[in-house]
Amino acid sequence: MAYLKMAVFASHGGSNLQAILDACKTGKIRGKVALVISNNSKSYALERAKKEGIPHYHISHLKYPSQAQLDEAILEILAKYFIDLIVLAGYMKKLGADLLASYKGKILNIHPALLPKYGGQGMYGQAIHKAVLEAGDEKTGVTIHLVDADYDTGPIVRQEELAVLPGDTLEGLTARVLLLEHQLYVETLRLISIGEIDLEEISK
Ligand code: GRF
């Protein structure tokens, strides 16, 4: 597997981005975050990229009114940095058809639940953990999947369970799941970077 050149797309805090960055620095992931894209000019993810000297772009619908124009702008930037793999980490925007087609089988997303449970439009962040607690589920978890045209429906690449503890608060469960996200994303990208996970195979 060639040295992985990743583009991370993030809309918010970027803690998954940071975990991936750190794992590239230690060599755990044989690759680098070559590019960070956010739709949110105030996202801390862009700050993290700036601190690490990583090329970063704010790409928003304000500047590119149509999905096609937005995709075209993103595709141009991805080509400029020879990106092999797009890593969505808390990216709240849907990807357009052109981008999905150009990077078919090369776009990952992380979802803080055991898909297909708690997936789909509007199911992100704490809304998920709230639903898990209200349902009284004994377990939750994290899913990493390939991205297709719908929310959270692509082939699953890795999934890991996490027990819901008695007395778990929304904040407590959110924090524990986020920690597992960091661990699972890093491990999954490590395995991809050494050829142990073949995304082509999974995306067939
Ligand atoms: C995480 O909860 C992730 O599962 C979801 O968005 C959040 C991203 O957090 N997709 P961060 O921006 O990586 O800290």
C-alpha cells in the first residue's frame, strides 16, 4: 500500500482529525493528513490544521451555490494534493454525485452508533446518545463505513461496541464514545495504510 495521502473533512471541533494527525506523526498510520477541508470557517478543525502547518480550506455553499460547483472546487483541491482517501470526521454536509463518483470506494465516514441503528438524517452527535439512553439500550458503539449517496448507508468497514453503563449521563456516554471513535478511526486507517484492509474489496 502506497503512503496514504488523506484529506480530512470536518465541520466542528476536529478531535478525530487530531487523533489521526497524531497517529501519522508517530508513524502508527503510514500516511499523512495532506489537506483539511471544512464547510465552517469557525471550525476548530481548521485551527488544528493551521497549527500543524497543513493546507486547509473553508469551502462553503455561500461561495459555491450549486452542489456541482462545490464538488468541482473540492475535486480541484483534492487533485492538487494527490489525495488517495477522503476521511469524513464530523462533516455535516452531503457530498455531491461528482465527488462520490470520482472517489467511489475511497471515502470513509465515522458514525457514533452501531449502524444501521441510529443512522440517517438528523442522527448525529448527542441526538444519537440521547436516543440510546432513552431507549435503554445496553450497548452502543462506533461504525466506520464507506460513503455512498445517502446518510450513513455505505458498506461497513469496522464497527466496535461499547457498553452503556448504569447511570451513564449524556455527557459521560458522549465522551466515552468519542474516545472510542478516535481509537477506531486510527486503527482502521492504520490497517488501510498497511494494506490489511482493502477498501476496493469492501466497496464492490
Ligand atoms: C463525532 O461525534 C463524530 O462521530 C461525528 O461528529 C463528531 C466529530 O467530532 N460524526 P470531532 O469534530 O471529530 O471532535
